[in-house]
Amino acid sequence: VRVSFIMTITKEVPVQRFVTVPILCSLSFLGSSLILYHIIRRAKSNNVKINPQKRMLCCLSGFDIIFTAALLLQAFMIPKSEGGFGNTATCQTVAFLQEFGFATLLYNSALSVYYLCKIRFGIQDQIFAKRVEPWIHCFCVGWPLTGAICGLAVNAYQETGATQSCFWNISKYNSLFWIFSGSLIFISFAIVLIANVLVFWHVKNTIIRVQSHSILIRMASEQFSGSSNNNNPNSSSLGGRSISRTSSSRRITRTSSLASAEAQYNRTKAVFVQSLLYVGSFFVCYIPAVINYFVLVAGGRVGREFRHYMQILVPLQGFFNFCIYLRPIYKRCRSQFPVESRMGAFRRALWGEKKITAKRAATNNEKQHESPPDDDDLIEANDEILKNCDSIESA
């Protein structure tokens, strides 16, 4: 039976749909599952509540699992007449899951909105969770769920010969497609693009502000120390000691403010790169699919090579998200355990191992490095850097 099944696959349908796509979908499924595991495990181990950013990342990963499962079943659940092993009912079920899984696109845009509110407008987590987050979840879940139910109710799903998958019957239900799928994709891309442009512009201005203040403070400190030495060659008198103490306290205040501002500048820059990686993976994975959908709506058909390119990238977002999510944790493990090999640091980042031998602990104490920032550090970094800029100006 297994031999005949394999022969049927190789004769009737492309091998890529049964080999390449399932492997890539499995990677994405594993990556999204590990993100959920990490967030929940860290929250339980630290006995803390999951913040809004992590909750939306959990929702994104959960819907990515649904969307990836639909892509994985596409090749098997299309009707036998079209080269699959299912029927009309299985095809409609897969299309329903795929439409519902489009919520992952909206949660990508929701993450961008969260970063915009935190970085640009300084909204605290408590206020965001109370006033903004419930509406985000209603919008991100309600829209694709309504579209999936409507498509199933009016029997709008069918097998598309252009991509050999189950999707909307665009020629007959074009208006429903644009209301629940086409506009959803367009709005998701628009929100992500606009939000990240605003965040980038704000972070860029903040970095320029800190750099300019750093240069001015260095010049003022050097000039002040030189004039202090020339005007006060000795501090034998009481007045000299008072002036010396005052100048020293001012130098300490300016130096500490400068060091703190520079540290926050480095943290903000590093975590902003982390957020850009999430956006980059989103665009890389879904731009080919968007192009394909618009070509189908226009009545055309993309080339075979482009379809292969799309089938490779679309299922990989969960895997890319996990690599990006694990990146700061891995860098922190490399910093905290410098004697570990790269594989050992990856194992610690993956499973959260914290045990270390006495010999390695002694070596780690000799090699102290600054831990790279995590995603949550972006929340405090922006507020602190602005406070440091104000303290530098007052100093």
C-alpha cells in the first residue's frame, strides 16, 4: 500500500508539494510551537504575567500554526480529480483554516502598532492592555473568522487550478474575497509599513539627539576641567576645597548622565534592530503571496518558478520568527557563559538551562560582558534615554 501511495504521488502530482512544502511547514510549525513554549515557560518560572507584546506574539504563533497546517494539508486535501486525495468537503475545510489563519497577518501589524504606541507615544503596558489590546484581539480574530464562516456558508471555496490549492472562487465571489481577504492583506501591509516608518523616524531623531548631547558634554567637560585646573592650582583654602568639590560633583553628574545615555542608546539601537528583523521576515515571506493573489484577481497566472518561490517562503515565517526571537537569548547566553561552545549556548537558549560548574563559574566571573537586550528592554529604553537627555541638558 505504501509503495502504491508513493507511486501515485510521483505520477500524478509534483513531488515538491509532498516533500518540500511539508518539510518547510514542519519547520514553521516547530518554530511557532517553541515560541509558545518559551513564553509560557519563562512566565511560569519567573512567576510573572505575560505582557501585551508577548501575548500578541503568542497569538501570532498560534495562528501561524493554523495557517501552516492548512498549507501542509493543501496537497493532500484537494479533490482526487485535481490530483489530490480528498474531496470537496476536505478542500473547503482547508480553505476555511487558511482564511482563519490570515489572522497571523493582522497580528504582525498588531505588533507594529504595539511598538509604535510604546516607542513613539510612550503608552504604558497597563494602559495599552486595558484600552487598546482588547480591540486589537477583537479585530485580528473577528475579521478573518467572519470571512472564513461567510465563505463556508455561501460555498465560496474551491480548488484553484492555477496554484493547485483550495481558496476563494474569485470569479464568482470577487466582492467577498476583497472584503475578507484582499483588503485584509492590504491593510496589514499598510499598518506594518506606516508604523515602522514612524518608529524608525522617532528612534533616528532620538539617537541623533543623544549623539549631539554626548559630543557637547564631552567638550564641556574637557573645557571645564582645564579651566578648573588653571584657576585653582591648589585647594589649600576652604574656598578652594569648596570649589573643587563643586566642580568634581558636576563632573561626576555629567559623566554618569553621559554614560547612562550612551548605554541606553546602544540598547535602543540593538532592540530596534530586533523589531526590524520581525518586519523583514514578514515582508519576505508574504510579498510573493500578495503578488500572486493580485495576479489571480486580475485574471492572470504567475510563472512556475514564482510559484515555487512562493511555496518555499510563505511556510517559513514561523521558523524565521523563532530564529529572531531566540537571537537575543542566544547572545545573552554567550555573554553570561563565555566558556560555553556555540552549541552549548544554543542549547541553553533553547531549553533555558542555568546550571554551571564551579570551574566555569570562576571563568565566567573573569569575563564579564554586558548582556544584549531582550525584546522587553525596548519598553524601558526609550523612556530612559529621553530622561537622560533631559538630565544632560540640565547639567
